[in-house]
Amino acid sequence: LVSQTDAEIDLKPPTPAKPRVPTMDALRERHERLRDQIVAGRRNAVERQHGLGKRTARERLELLLDEGSFVEIDMYRKHQAHGLRMEENKPHTDGVVTGAGTIHGRRVFVYAQDFAIFGGSLGEAHAAKIQKVLDLAISTGSPFIGVNDSGGARIQEGVMSLNGYGGIFQRFVQASGVIPLISVVLGPCAGGAAYSAALADFTFMVRDTAHLYLTGPDVVEAVTGERVTHGQLGGTEVHGEHSGVAAFVHDDEESCLDDVRYLVSMLPANNMESPPQGAPCGATADVRPRFAEIVPVDNSKPYDMREVIAELVDDGEFLETYERWAPNVICAFGRVDGHVVGVVANQPLVLAGVLDVPAPQKAARFVRFCDAFSIPLVTLVDVPGFLPGTDQERSGIIRHGAKLLYAYCEATVPRVQVILRKAYGGAYIVMDSRSIGTDVSLAWPTNEIAVMGAEGAVNVIYRKELAAAGDPAELRAKLVKEYSEKLAHPHYAAERGLVDDVIDPVQTRVAVARALEMLSDKRKPQPQRKHGNVPL
Ligand code: HXC
């Protein structure tokens, strides 16, 4: 053994001082403090958000979800971007709060963008967080709800932001028809963010604060010279009345998020489940005299079809989609004897209920949604036809009308048709007629199913006779009467099996409830194919 000298010992590095091990309590406290800071957000940012009349992302999730049910995922996530001073600003969450929670006790996955962080813009980490919860929503078969408040692609992260959007869109499309997809727009929803709204099954917007557009007013002015406000470019009037992007428009965030909860309460969690069943309430014996009072026998007189729907559904309660877009057709969710149904109805109060370019687009999307999620369809018919004219033809009424035709032809859910009054021509076929596969067709004694109305028909088939007649008015009246008695009488279609029953109007709720009960186990296998080619 060689003994070490003192000098040799001094040459060795000193033994490091033993680090002080923090206590568990200290670690927990530090962790708790950080969590609290993240949850509270920067005070001035929260104040700014409130000053804009908007709630923070977390406040919105509190309103949306059952109390105390939110489980957050990825709270500590930060962006990893370099340059453009991004290293100096690396906030936790990266501008989006993500996770799961419950609505009326049923699980949903959610994200809510935080405008206080980079204007809610979407960078790589932000996108990865949304993609993670979307993947979980798909794999667990849960509805997905995105609350948007965002300036779009995060400019500082360049192509990685665009890549992030692509990954979200890809997942939206994979999830379409598998889980309900809901977008809620509560602030700007610019650029790529707008496509999350367009790809969702239902998009909600709030008046004044929500703006949805591909490019903001500054870019619009730079490119086209047009000067517009945010509202004129992408407010609720644009999307709730003209473009057909926003299915629901609300005055404030609270009523908006409350209606999201109401909508979710009527939808199945995924395409393998049935819609939530309410308690039966005796609809199969519920005679309603009001039906006969609401609808005038004179088929040229208008009435509000909403009143008919209110008589049909349980407690008079229904949730109408696209209330102001294509109001000549109504699409609404309601319940009949506890069963959730999708109601499609002509609205004689608007354009006499005629089908124009937007109407079949609205109804077709609704029918396809109901079909994808096992929601039976009830179609209330009072339709004078398709709107004729060059404007309609140029705008593609044939292509758009074909969408509704396609949607009904393809639908395998239980389908009940009720013909109240007029059902003319192509519009009769398209509104879930027997020929395109309705399961049960009911008609009121006021039904008039024909190629066209009596006056028009007589003018075409007796043109020569009318031109040669001494008193054309008298002859026309006689021919109209003859036509109506022969071809448009209440039992004409029933005698040919195109209508299954002519019912007393007061029995409508009873008959529909019984038909739905009768069809509740309907199964209809589809032919094997990759997918059809729906006219888009
Ligand atoms: C990075 C952004 C941002 C963005 C806003 N911010 N948008 N940061 N990328 N896209 C930041 C601002 O710099 C600002 O930061 C903070 O968010 C708040 O923004 P303000 O402009 O002060 O707020 P406001 O006046 O309310 O206007 C909001 C806005 C406006 C209308 C959203 O910011 C805007 O026009 N942004 C750009 C919108 C846009 O054109 N996006 C398209 C991106 S392209 P500070 O630090 O000052 O608080 C895109 C393509 C994808 O998305 C296509 C996929 C198909």
C-alpha cells in the first residue's frame, strides 16, 4: 500500500457539498403555486379579455362542462420555437386549454383557445395539444367540442403552424360521422381556424364578438382594395344568414354554451350508440286538436310550421338549426315520446315553403348528420315545388337539389313522412317520398300530391282547348275541378300505396309516435363500396 501525501490529497477535486433535498411539502407547494399561476393567467390579459366582453378560456369551459368535471391535459406544454423573439415568451398551455369533462354526466373532449396568449394563434405545440384530445375523443367515442378565439396560424412558427392545421383537419375528417364535432366561435376565428368551423357538424357563433373569415380586413384591403369591418366580413349576419357556416347564433356566451349543452344532450356519443332516450310520455295516445287549427285548408294561405312542430314534439321543445339561413325549410331536433328525432319541414311562412338553392343544402346536411348518428327522421311536407328561374338555374338548383335527394336516398334510419297539404313535382319526390325510401308515409285529408298545382296543370294540358274556348275562364274552372277530383284528391296516393294512411290531423303526434315505435328496430344493410359520390 502506498500512502497518500497531504499534497496528493489536495490535488483531488473537493467532494461536492451534498445538495439540500427539498421536502415533499416544499415540492408540492411549488407545484401548486405554478398551477395556480397558470390557471389564473396574467391579470392584465384576463382584464383585456373581459374588457372585450369575452370570457377567458377557462371560464368558458366552466360554463360548458358540468361543475368540477374538467380534467386538463398538457397544461405545462410550451412552444419550442426559435427566433423572432419567441424564446423570450414561452407561456404554459401555449394558448389553448385542452382536456375532458362531462355534459349532463356524459363525457366530452374539449379545447378552448386563449386569446391572451399570442392572440390564440396556432403553432406547433398548440396544434399538437388539439390533435391529442381529438385522438382521444375518437378512440373513446366521445363528442368533441372546440371553443375558438384565434388569430389563425401563428405567423412566427411559419409552416409548422400550417402543418398543425392540416393534422387537425385530417382528424376532423376521420372523426366525421363517428363522433359529433362541434365548433364554438367566441372571438376571431381567422385563417386556418375557420376550417375547423366549416368541418364541424355544427358551428355556434356569438353576435358582435365572433368573426369568422379566411383573411382579416387588413389583408382584404391590401389584396382587393375593399374596406370592410370585421362584422361585415365574417360576423353572425354573414354566416348565420348567408354563407350557411353558423348553425346557431346567440346573443351572449352564456346562452351559447348552454345551447351547446342542450344539443349534446340530444346526440349519441358516437355512431355505435343510440341517441339518449328520454322517458316515454304517452305520445301514442296524445290527440292534439291544435294541429287542425294551425293549418288553413286553403293551401294558398300561409302558417307557421314551427307551431306544427311544437305540437308534434314532447313538451313543445325543439332545437332549430340554421334558423336564419334558408328559413323556407326548417331543420330541428326534438323528441317524440322520448325518442330523439330530426325534423325536416317546409315553412309556408317563407317563400311559401318553396325549395330554392340554399334550402336543399341545409336539409341535406341535416339529413346526413341524422343518418350518421342513428337519429330517425320525420319530414313534414307542404311544398309548392322548386323555385324556377334563371337565377336559380345559374346558381345550381339542380346540383343543390340533388344533395337532398342523395341524402334521403342514402339514409337508413327510420323515416316517417307526413304530407300536410301541397306536395308537388320534384319537391314531392325530394321531401322523403315513398319512391326514395320513406318507411311510413302519412297524409292529412288536405294533401294534394301531384306533378303540379291544378291551375298550372290545366294550362299545360288543355292549352289548345282553352285558346279556342268562347269562355276560357269558365272552361278553366271546369277543368281545374275535374283535375282536382281525378288526380289530386286526398286518397289518390293512398289508393296506389304511395301513402300508407290518410290520418285525421289531430292524430298526427299519435301516428308519428306509433310509426317511430314500429320502426325502432329498423336495419338496412348497405352495398359494399368505398364511398358514394355525393353531388357537392
Ligand atoms: C401570431 C398573432 C396572430 C397570428 C394575432 N396575434 N394574430 N400572433 N400569429 N396569426 C397576436 C397579435 O400580434 C397580438 O399580440 C395579439 O395576438 C392580439 O392581437 P391584436 O391584433 O392586438 O388583437 P385585435 O385587434 O383584437 O385583432 C385580432 C385579429 C388580428 C383580428 C385576430 O390580430 C388579426 O387580424 N390577426 C391576423 C389574422 C389572420 O389574417 N390570420 C390568418 C393567418 S393565416 P400582442 O403581443 O401585441 O398582444 C392562416 C392560414 C391557414 O391561418 C390556412 C389553413 C387552411
